[in-house]
Amino acid sequence: MRFSKEFFKESHELVLAKPKYKKTDIYKDLKCPIYNYLLALQSEASQITAARVLQAVARRMGRQSVYEIRWEKFNATALNTLISTLKNQDNLSPKTISLYVSIVKQVIEHTYLLGYMSALQRDAIKMIKANTGSRTKEYTLLDRNGVEGFLSDVAESGSDNISKLRDLAIFSILTRCGLRRQEVVNLKVNDVGIAALRVIGKGNKQRNVALHPVVLEAINNWLAVYNYTDNNSPLFVSILKGGHLQNKALSADAIFKLCAKYKSPPPHSLRRSYATNLYQNGVKIKNISKMLGHNQIATTELYLRVGDDEVFKDVMDKLL
């Protein structure tokens, strides 16, 4: 997300159109409800997610930019139309639709607080519920053998040695520490300990994640070829063609691209794989929850995939 020095507003009415879509920069202006909403978010990761959702909302309303939406004119009808579009035209999960609606409502709240909207108009929008139902999303998970096989493939890949060592360290952390992709790119060299990784997670909360010796070895192999300037340097940096290292931390999007390069499940599925493998090997859910940085065990339970065979066996063994 980039903050530009100037803010612009379009005067188009809130009507549907089909222009060619383009990326929207976020403009810095204290009179803008979008900027005020993003500014209130605690983490950069949350700001980036919200900005992307708002751009997706603009596209689904036929707009090139979030700044072409007249938020002061936005009303209950507009939100209901958006929800209908999300349900009927896109194969979005109920959770995703709820996220879209929640973020729109937050922008509306800031529009009201800035004096651009009446309380009656704001309250009418707040009363609308997405009513999206529920759906079980399928994730591609790697079991223990799958993780070992995948990491072996990375180690034996045709990438140059420096890229290979970096990527192996990254995927070792994703599969055997369960970090979020943003947490991985935020790691500093001095976050690596002998027995644990120091991780700054959502809400700027710090936790220590158990560091297996195999993962530590992969990290140390990478550090042996990474000429970092000091211990506060990013743990993972970009690599140019020819193996030249940039003094620039990887982006979260770069982690997605690495998953595509090595044909692995996406980062969050690797995080779920980590949790499921721990659970299937007898680790208590409360300990898994602590490693994942979840505030509630109920959130961790959603990460765990338990097969029907295991459930049925457990029920039948204890039925009588």
C-alpha cells in the first residue's frame, strides 16, 4: 500500500459501469474516510488487506478506483446490491463476503464521523446483515511425509544455490513453524534464537515459536551466504538474477509467488498443515493455539482437519 501526497475525488454518481480496471493508490488525506479507516488499523498487514478488499469492492461496482465511489451517497440499497453481486456473480465463501461487508461498513462509519453522512443513513446501512450462510472450504494440506517430500524437492530444485538456500529456509519456517506469510517477511536476523523464533504477529503481539533443529539448520545455511549488514536486517531479502542479493525485505506477495514456483499449497494451507500435523501427533490444542498466535482456541479448532474415519472410530469406540 502506498500513501501519495495528494488526494483526488471523482464526482461520478454511484452507477454501474464497465471500464478497464487499474490499481488504486491510497491517498493521504485526513478528510478522507478511506484514509481514516486504514489509519485506525493496527497493523500494516491489516491495512493492505483492507485496501485490497476495497479495490475489489470498487471493481464489483464497476469502478476503476475506490475514489470513484461516492461514500457520502452510499446507502442501504447500494450495500444490498453489492451483497447480491458478491453472492450471485462470484464464487466467494461466506467468510469472504462477510469480510467485504464489514470493511465497507467501517468506511461508512468513518464517513459518518467526518460529517459526510446523516445518522439515519449510517444506521440503515449498519442494520444490513450479509446472511451468507456457511460453507466448509477445502484446503490442500501436507501431512508429515508430504512436508518432508516437498522440502526435499525444494532442496533438489534447479534454482541457483543462494535462492535454493533462502527458499528452503522460508518453506521450513512455513511448514514447521506455522507462521503467516506476513510474519515470515517481517522476521529480522536477531529474531532467530537457538530454540525459538521471536515473531511479531497480528495486533503487534509478540510470541515465541518452537524452532526445530532441522529448521534452524536451514536458516543457518541461508545466513552463511547472506551478507546482512547487522542483526536488525530482514531475515529474508529479494534475490536478483545471477544471485545478487538486494538489501530489501521480501514482500508477502513474494511468498505467494514462491508457492506457485514450487507448486506448493498456498501459505495459509501450509500453516493449517502445521497445525493439523501437530494435532494428529498428539499435541494439545491449547499449545498449538499458542504457537499459531491465536487469541482463542476456537480459532485453532477451525484450522484442524480431522478425517471422517477418525471421527467415526472415536465415536464408535466410546459409544457404549
